Amino acid sequence: MDVPMLSSYPADKIVAACSKCGLRKQFDKVAMLKAGGDRPLGLLLDDIAIRANCPKRKDTPDIYNKCGILYPELVDLLPARRR
């Protein structure tokens, strides 16, 4: 299975949000690619949470209270799968 990469994100604007802390950020995909290169979308979420000083980010010792950051619009942007 291929790892989803930033370059494959199906929109020009990338939205990352967390339902636990209320973080919501929008980024320009082309600017992100120029600034940091292509990278896995999962690792990009970690980077966004760290740069936003999320207290629940990946390195917190509380495994039951982790950051809930995700791409809220991604599912709606993906083409529907045929059954």
C-alpha cells in the first residue's frame, strides 16, 4: 500500500484541524511543497501539531489523551470508490 503524500493531496488548500483543542489551520499546498518538500501526510500532521505547540501532540506521555489533529476535508475530496 502506498503512503499518501503531500503532493497527492486532492486540493490546493490543505486544512488541518483538531476537535480536542480547536486548532484549525489552512495551508497552501504548493507553498508547503516548496518549503519542506514532499512528505507523508501523516508526518505532516505531526509537524503541524508540533509547530502549533499542541500540548497533546505525538510526544506526550498520556496515550489516552493524544492530539486529534486530522484532515477534516480529505474524505470529501477523495473520489468515491466503486463497489
